[in-house]
Amino acid sequence: MKRLLLILLCLAAVATARMSLQVDKDRVETGKTFKLMLIVPLQELPAERGVPQLETRNGFTFLGLDSAEQVIRPDFEDMFNSFFGGGGRPYKARVYSFNIRAPKKTGSLDVGQIEWNINGSVRTISGNIPINIQRAYSDEAVSVSLTPSKKSIYEGEQFYVTLGFHTYEHFEGGLQATDMSTGNDFIVHRGDLSTMEFKPVEGARREMQASAKFAWLSPTKNGTLQIPPFKFKYTKRGEPKIVEEKKQMGGMSFHSQSIKQESVEAETQTPTVNITVKPLPAQGKPADFSGMVGDYKFSADFDRTNLKVGEALTLSISIKGDGTPGTITDPKLPDFSEFRSVPPENNISKKVTGNKVVTTKDIKVFLYPKKKGSFEIPAINYSWFNPAKKKYETATAGPWTIEVEKGDAGTEAIFQGPVAGSAGPSAVQKQEIESLGSDIRFIHTSAAKADTVAPYKSVLFWILFTAAIPFYIAATLLVKIRRKRNSNAALVRKGHANKQLKEKFAQARKALEAGDGKGFFAALENGLLNYLSDTTNLEFKGMTRPQMKEELAKLGVKEETIAAIDSWLDKCAFVRYAPVTATPEEQKQMLADVEKLCEKVR
């Protein structure tokens, strides 16, 4: 009775068979060809019919159509479903095979729609055919992009580049930057990548992507400039390989095949970015052009216009703009020959605001009038080129009239202290000399005489005195040498360089043991920069990368050593701010490599 029921179910399944769509591959890869098969049981095949037409979209390319009769045999799932009334028995069908090339894009994409002329009427067989397109195992598992905000700019104009990552399903991790140099033709402000977050790609759950503004750059010359490729290494899943195994058991040979995939090391890089840099126009350039390119604000004013001889006068200047990051030129100041002055105070700061790095420079000039009178201070101009408006702009502050009255102690009391609340260095205050009108106190001599013999008349005294002379000379020389050494700040700094470097390496090892990757690379970066600064008495932390290379070359450091230092600083900066890091073994090797690099600089 059960067998009869099964037969009836199978007959019912054949009777209710309908056309279906199948893909000939379990994995459809980007750029590769595949077949989309329209399967129509013969008993369902219309007598009056045309040829099915496929209208592709989303980058799919139709290559041709094949048609043949085939016997469709059920797979395991169909056999399971046969118990519940589904198809589970072989049947004859007409198979229309559409040959298609997949696009370069990954994810679940709609191939298009199939239309078929049946009995004189065009019918839509399927209006939405989703196919999951995946990256080929032979392709890169990570694609990295570097996108500039502008490709055509003026010399000195600021622009930014966005660093983007896209990981595919065969990416296994270990992403690490090996070279992130922006070249020697730009002044660079690097961004903070610590907030970069990888998110799933819509329509492709096994893919992740992230992007962030990596750096703001300003070209130092005109022409066609290049940002070299950023290079990375990582680990990915390799291509499937058929592994054959032969075994002997009981005098019989067994042969088996299996598919294995192993992890492999891979590299990737961004394409070279070309930037067209236009020279600044000569027409309309002011005589006092400052060299700045961008949108700037300028202001200048004195803290007072009435004062006395000996009091301080402060000129405050503020310049703010979005040109070259971290750099602002000084305005041309008037002739202050009627005033005594001290070196001005400069304060430069920069901050990322929106899509720009805004640099602010505050200048304070302290002036002391030499005499009383009325002094005319001419206006101060500051000019720049505005690329958005494609023209030069000038801001003006002043002029001013300064009224100076006679000081309380006369015009000769130039260095009196400034009044309360005035800015600037404190002036030296004149001190009066007071005489002591007390009586002279006499020293009374003693009438008693000493009974002992004078020490210098002793032979032992002269022996000890003579022996002490060499020790005195040696001690004097040592004191002079030590004082000379301590007075030489550069020499003292160089002497402490190795000690400071050992402390930074100790911090790096401590961070390595604690699993703090960012702390490890921060200690390495600071250790390398501090060591270079201490051994050369130069401040490398405040230099741009091109300036650093130039200074090291002047000191006679080899080109390969300079290139290695530049590469290490790029690597440390990236790993500190990016959500990727190296393995503990790689970090240990990096620490050893940096130690060797420091030895080459000595």
C-alpha cells in the first residue's frame, strides 16, 4: 500500500512539473562567464513559441543562447521534497542556456528579465533574476582606493585625499601598511584614522568597507605631480586545489580526491594619483603678496594708543586661513625705528574644520617708545590668492596714531616697568642707591702672641703642599671640561640620546607584552623621532617629511637609511590611527629592525 502511494505521488509530481531557472555554477565570480538555464518540461512546452529573449542589466553581458533537450535528474533535495508532493523523478525538458558574462561588481545583482513570445503574445517569464556575484579567489581580497577631493588645483592650494578599504569574502585579516609616503612635492597634514569603522556592504554580507579622510595636502610647485601608490600586505584564502590521496589497505589501493584551500600572503596598492597644479596668475598680483593660497582672515591692532615713555605697547596680529596646513607667512611690518622692540611672540595652531585644515597664527610685537611725541603708524596689509574666486585679495588694518607722554622719571627712564595690565616682557626697573650712615666699627687686635711655630716653616707642610698641586690641577681641568660640556646643550643632548632611546624601547616592549598595538607603534615612532632629534640637535617632530629628508641628507645620512626612516614613520603613523595592526611576531621583528636602523644613524 505504501509503495502504491509513493508511485502515485511521483506521478502527481511529473504531472505538476513547471518551468524553472538554474545557474550552472555554485559560485559565480566577477568577470567570469556562466550559464543561466531556463528549464521547460516537454509536456509544458508550448506548440507555438518563439525564442526566449534575455534583457540584461547591472553590467551583465549576454553572449549567446543554446537550446537542447535534456533529461533532468533530481538532486538529493528534490528527492526529499518528493515525499511532500515535489519533483523527484527524472523527466525530459527543453533547456535554454543563456551564456552570460558577470560584471566586475560583487553582491546580489539582478541579471535582468526574460521575455518569451508564446501563442502570439509576449510574456514576461521572470522580471527579477538575482545572482550572487563573488570575487574570484585569484583576485585581490582587499581593494584600496585613494581619492583626491580635487584633481586640478593652484600651487599652494589645499586639498584632501580619502583612503578607502573594501574587503571581500576571501579576506582573512592581517592588513598592514608597508608604504604610505605621499611623495616630496606636498606639505602634508595627516588625519586621525582611529575612528575608521568597517561596515557590511549592502547586498553582500560577507564584504566590508570603510573610508576616512587620510591627509590634507598642499603642493609646493606647479606641473603634473603624483601621489605614489600606498602599499599594503594581508592574508587571504587561496584558490581551491584538488588534492589526490592514495592509500594502501589490506593489499588494496584506495584513491580519493578532496578540495583544499590554504591561507596565502598577498599584497595590494592604491593606483597612482595624478594632480594637475596650476601656477598662480601674474595679473593682479599685489606687491606685498604673502604667498598664501586659500580663504584668509587678517586683523591687527594696538592694545593702546596713549602711553608714557617707558611703558610697553603691544601690536596683536591674527591670521587665519585654509591654505598650506601648518604654515602662514608673516605680514610686512612698518618701520618701528622710533620704538625699542624685543623679538615678537609667534603662536601657530591648526585644526580640522569640516573638510579643511584651518591654520591660525597669532603674533605679538612689543614696542617701547624712545621719546615723547605723536607717532603715525602706517597701515599693515596682508594679501593672498583665493582659488575659489580666482583672484587676489587684500586685507588692511590701521593706520594708527600713537600719543606718547613724558614718563614720571624723565625721557631717560626708558626701561621703566609697564603699567599693570599691559602685555609684553617686564622692563628693568631703576634702583636707587642708599648710603648707610652708621659709624665705622674698628677691629680690635689681640695682644697675645702664639707660642706655636708657623706651619709654613715645617718641612711636612711643604711636602704636602707640593703633592697637592697635581691633584689641584687635575681637579681644575675636570671641572672646566665638565662645565664646558654642560654649557654645550647639543653635546649634553647627544649624550642622553641612547638613554632616552632605551626608555622608549622599554615602553615598546611593555606595550607589546600587554597586547597594546597602538601603544607599541607610538613608542617606536616617538623613540625614532626623539633619537634623531637628540643626536643631531634638530627638532624633527615639527618638520614636514620633505624637510626631514633634506636635513638628514645634509647630515650625511645615506639615502637608503633616509628612505627606511621615512617608510617606518609612515608605517607607525598608519597603524596608530587605522583599525589594523601587525601580529606579535611581526611587532618583535619591527622592534629589532628599528633598533638596527638607529644604529645606522649614529
